[in-house]
Amino acid sequence: MLTTIIMLSILTMLVLSLLQSVFLYTKVSNQVLAKHKALYQLEAAAYHLIADNYAPACLLTLENPNRIIDFLLHKRGCSFIWEDQRYYYLVDDLGLYPCLQTMSDSEVKSSHHWLITVLSSFPQQAVLQLRIAKSVRAIHCDIEHTRQINMGVISWRYVLR
């Protein structure tokens, strides 16, 4: 009788342990899905901002990317509402890069770069920084220093706060 009670208690503890593991797995899985959804929404908002143009008052020149994030965290940037959510943003004009060249219409062109920083505040503060390259007329560059790059987003940085 005692052996049966001990075996039943051990089996009960094992079942409860497995139930707890399943519960924790479900909880973590839901958190990961929520974070991915928030990232996708932030990315879509950033692409919307790129396509719709931005206010000239929101344009900076050669600012430290970490400082831009601090500006946005203190609500010192421009804002827009997209899909019922408010986003804050700043755009840093990184300038012309004659030696980072792109191919456009079978023609070699230089590139102009911008750093677009977007902050979302709900449900969790998150920052997305995208470095965008667009082609401009070709500017002289030494042949040995040229590199071919793609137009559009060439790098990104995602920061959770």
C-alpha cells in the first residue's frame, strides 16, 4: 500500500512537471510571436515613412545614431500615425558616397545614404534604424576604392528598450 502511494505521488509530480513545461513553452512561444509581430509592424511603418516622404524639419546631418535614439526616447522627433499607432522618427542625411556605387539602367552611379530611425512605443518601446542607399549621378572615384552595393535598405539595427 505504501509503495502504491509513493508511486502515485511520483507519477503525479511527473505529470505536473510536464504540464508546467508545456505551460512555460506556450508562454515563451506567445512572447516570441508578439515580439516578431511588433518588429514586422515597426518595419512596415518605416517602409511607409520611406515611401511617403518625411518632413524637412525631421532631417538631421551626420548625427550619432545612439544620440538619435536618445532624441526619440525623449520625444524630440517628428511623429506620424500609421495603422492606429503613433511612431516617432528622425532622418539623418549621411551624404554622398562616390565610391559606393550602384547599377541603375545599365549605368554605374554613385550613392546617397540616409539613416532612418523609427521608434514605436506600444506595447513595448522598440527602435528600428535603416540605412537606405539611393542612386545619384556618378561622381569621380578612384577605381581601386569602388564597391558595388544594392539600392534600398543596406543595413538595419533593431533595439528593444
